[in-house]
Amino acid sequence: MKKRALAMLLAVWMVLALAACGGKPDSEPEPEPGATAEPVPVPEPEPEPEPDVPEGANPLTGAPMEPEYENLRPIAVMLNNLKAAQPQLGVSQADIIYEVPVEGGITRMLGVYQSVEGVELLGSVRSARPYFVELALGHDAVYVHAGGSQEAYANLSAWKVDHMDGVRGADDAAIFWRDPDRRRNNGYEHSLVTSGEKILEYLAKGRFPTEHEAGWNYLQAFAEDGAPAGGETAEHIKIRFSAYKTGTFDYDAATAKYLVGQYGKEHMDGSTGDQVGATNVLVLETAVSVIPGDKEGRLRVQTTGEGAGTFFCGGRAVPIRWSRKDRNSPFAYMLEDGRSLALGQGNSYVCIISPKTSTVEYE
């Protein structure tokens, strides 16, 4: 009996030993009543990638720009602004728009682009006037036009202006063409267009230098928020150039831009489908007179010297002074106390008017 009991005990011991070595693992102990289970760690979300902000700055707007574009000579394009020529093409992509009276109470525009890369269509392109040539020279820009007054042609030659002409140009005329839809809907004289791609192809031939010479500097300062401190409320602006043309600028707080209207409706870009807008609106007062003996009533517009003006940004307005020492210099803008004016970071719309024949209203 003793031997039998001993054998049974040995068998039980061997079963327990096998279970400890190769059997199922012990189950997890039941938690104590009232105890809480340990929290399961939640993986941390991946951080959002930092936005890729260019290291350079557009000298015409103060906005970020790739450094290789900073020293480029801008492209200044003459844009038709007759009612019959609407919609304009590519105007909403300009870094600076200059609107200035021409003969007969109409206005014409000069769109200045630090780079025309990505600008698909531009136009309709119209003829040169001396004061528009001067504005282009103030930016050391390559000037794009289609024809011009006799005086403008004389100036282009005498001042050695790098320009592309859609009328008298030879090779440069190849960058222009007549858009068939505009020719049919707007008329032949309002159908001449070009593009950023065609302009860049022409510049690649090496006819003109594409970068500023050493020492060139556009000294305009910019601020992230350019709304003038202490300025008057100016959310709605009306600029009456003449009986023919009145421009409106309505401040849109969502975009911090003035949305532009003309001829009683929104000023739309027929190329992009966008309404023209501007972070900064500047009205510069100057002497404007009809050239004596000019049968077409062409104008002489003073773009050098100094004068009064008004600056609008962020729904506010302040009086300013402008000055320009010669046609090869850019405008300098100052507050009434003599301090330099910092524009808002963004594009600008500059209206050059005669205080004798034009009016400015805002509220």
C-alpha cells in the first residue's frame, strides 16, 4: 500500500511539473473590486508640417517670394480700359496697377508684375503715352505696349527704354496675337493680347537684361497690417476720374482687400475669373493738362516732383505726400509728419488724378 501511495504522489508531482513548464499560462488575475484598469496609451498625433514659406520678398508687395525672383526687372504692361474692352485679362494678377487719365476722359492702366510666370493672358494691350513710360522707368521695368503717340515713340528712343511693341516691333511683335473671341465680341482694336509665357520666351533670347543692375533698390516699406493708425473710416471709396469713368473700392474684411468696381459693376478679370482687389489704394494728385495743339486732346501728366494724396488700407484713410525726383526713380510716400509710409503687405492700386477735374469720396 505504501508503495502504491508513493507512486500516486509521484505521478501527481510530475503532472504539476509539466503544467508549470509547458502548459497554458496562468490567466490574468481578476481586478480587485473598485480598482480601475490601467489606461491604454494613445499614440500622439503626427505634428502638422510647417508651411513652406519662401525666404525672399516681392519688392513690389512685401509678400514672400522665392529669392531668385527678387532682383528681376518687373514687366509693365499697357492695358486698355475702355468699356468696350472689358473684361481685361490678367489685371488681377498685377502687383501694382496704375490708373491714369488719357485723352477724351477715358483712363488707361499700367499693370506692373514682378514676375509674369503663371500669368496666362494679358490684355488687351494698348498704346504708349509718355507718362506711362515714365512710370515703367521708375521701376526699371521692361515695357510692353502696342503702338504709341509720336511723343511716346520719341521718348522710348531717347530714353533707351527696353520695350516690346505689338505694332512697330519686329521680332517682339511675335509675342502678340489677336484673340478671335475678343475680335468677334469686342472689336479688332480691343483684341491684341499677349501672355506671361510669350514674354518670358522673348526675354530668354537675351535682348534685354532681365535683372536690375547692382545698386538698384526699391525702397518701399511694408507692414503685415498696413491700416493707418488714427485714420478715418474708409470702407467705401469712390474716385471720379471724369464723366466717363468712376471707380469704386469696397473694403472686404474677410480678405483685407478693397474690391474694385467700374462702369457700375464689379471689375472682373476675364482670364482668372477673379474680381480685381487691392490691399492698398493710393490716390496721387498732380498736374494734368491737354497738350497745346494736339488734335486728339492728349494729356501731359506730371509724374515727378511732389504732391498731395490719400492712402487707404484696412478700411482706414490718411492724407499723405508723394515725391519723385526724376523719371528713373520710384515714388516715395510719406505721412504728413514726414515719416515714410509703410504700405500693407500686398498689392497696390494707384490712381493718379487732377484735383481740378477729379473727385475722391469715402466713408
